[in-house]
Amino acid sequence: MAGHSCSRVALVSAFIGAAARYWFGVFPQIRREIRRWRRRAGEISDPLLRHHALSTQRAERGNLEGAAAFAVLAPRAYRADVVRATVAFQVAYDYVDSLSEQPSVDPVANGYQLHLALLAALDPSAGRCDYYRHSDASHDGGYLESLTVACREALVALPSYDSVLDAALRAVRRMVVYQSLNHGARINTNDTRALASWAASVTPADTDLRWWETAAGTASSLNVFALFAAAAQPSLLASDMGAMEIAYFPWIGALHVLLDSLVDHAADAHSGHHSLVEHYASTQEAAARIGAIAARAMCATATVPQASQHALILAAMASFYISAPGAQASGAKPVTRRVMEAMGAHARPTMAVLRARREAKRLLAGARSRR
């Protein structure tokens, strides 16, 4: 009993410390970066590209706030650089993902070409590239290029970025291939054969993952952000970085994107977009498989430096999706119950904060509508 009490006290203390760093140190910087890129998006002359740039920033603000949460892992001196890098990368990711969904003569080539911007955002040696080669619109006034440059400039300021660069590029190359093949599946009546074959080929040995679970792990940006935060450490052991790669791909990344697919299930069905969770034979199978992945993800956080902080970030990510409106659907509830069980006590404080914040936003929106 005494050990359990001490563990609970340690968890509460870790949560309070991380929450204080986030809300008082990181969040104000996130807001500044979001304002910066909103202004920049508003300057795009092409109306279609301006619409996508602004609408994705507005719709995916939670992604931006969650991405920059990794800055709490960085030493104070480098937190601002980690925020700048993560926000710029996530803004670019959401933007090119949105554009990839637009009609194209060759959706696979278009998705691949647009997502090359994510590689350029990491690689200091990257040159200019025509990301819009297969798109109908291209006059963004340098918006996408400015995002990649801002991300690179922030990253090269981090003391250990050279040590994580290869791992980060591996993660982003997987993301680029996944997005191009997944957008091809969306257009070609959900023909997932190419995506399934590729995902099976990159499934880590001895994981027993289904191909769509591996695909989810390749699509996640969390691995990249964890490496950004690790790059802020003045000294970084190769063994620590290896443990982080294994923890985030496939386990934490797979949970991230499967939960995203779960809460978007109804919207994907309405729009005809490819849904990863649709590949499960039943709700019961989805709950068992995603619950098991959640358990492996939580266990994996114990193998990395700053283990308790990574566990809290994982629980916060899971809580973000579980508290979303789409998670309240009857078909989603068995999955969310299993995930919450896997997160354990780590999820309780974050769920309380997220529910309170969502309720406050709902009340504020209601008050504005009555004016």
C-alpha cells in the first residue's frame, strides 16, 4: 500500500511539473507560432491554397498543440526551438495532407510530391523542389517553402540534431510513402493492395502486427517530434535514441493513428476516405487489438529516457482522442475502454483537463451564439 501511495504521489508530481512547463512555458510560444503561420497563410494569393492553409490550421489546432507538447521534454534553453520546429512541421503536414485529398490525374504521385516537403523540413542539405508538380494550384507565395525553412532553421540550432537526423529521416520517409499510397487508395475505390503490400514489408519482426496497424505507425508524426525533443539534449546516447525509435515505431505511432482513425470513422465513411479501423472484422476485434497495442505502447515508454514524461505525453494523446466527440459513438466505446485501461492512472489527470477544456469551449461557443 505504501509503495502504491508513493507511486501515485510521484505520478501526480510528474503531471503537475509537466503541466506547469506546458501551460506557462510552452503554450504561450505555441500561440505565437500559430498566429505567425495564420498570418502567413492569409497572404497566399491563390484562393484555393489559402483556403486549405487557413482551414487546416483552424481544424487541426489540437494537432499543433499536441505536437509542441514534446517541448516539455527539452531543456529550457532549447524549448522555443523545439516549439518552432514542431509547429512548422505539423502545419506543413496538415496542409499537404489536405491538398493530397484534392482531385489529381495521378493521386499517388501528387501525394508523394507534396509530402516531400516534410523531408525538406528536416534535411539541412535539401534544395528547392516543386512540391506542386502534380497539383492544379501552385501559387502559394512561398508558404510551403517558408514552413520547411523555418523547421530546418530551428532544428539545426539544437545541440544533438546531427545525432537524430538519420532516424528522423527514416520516420519521415515512411510517412511520405504511406500518405502517397493511402491517398491513392482513397481515390481508387479503396484499393489498398499497394498500401497493404508496402506496410507488410516494413512491419518490424516479432510484432505480429496486421498491415494496417503497421501503416498507422508509419503515418504518425509523434516519432519525429520525440526525436526533435531528444535533439535538444546536449548529450544523447545512441542506445537511448534506438530505444525511442522502437517505442514510437510501431507502438506509440500505431496507437496514435488508429485512435485518429477511430474518432474519424463516421466522417471517413461519409466522405469515402480510407479508414484503417474499418479493416477490423468486428468492434470486439478492434477493441482487443488496439487495447493490446496501447498496452505495448505504455510499456515501451519505460525503455526511453524521461520515461515518466513520455508516458504522460502518451496518455495525453490518448485522452485527446478518447474525449473527442467521435469517440462517443457506440462502436468506439469498447475500444476507448480498453485503451483507458492500458493508460491506467496516467490518463486520469489529462482526461480531467481535456474534458474541462472542451466543456469550457462549448459554453463559450454557446454564449457567443446567443449574442
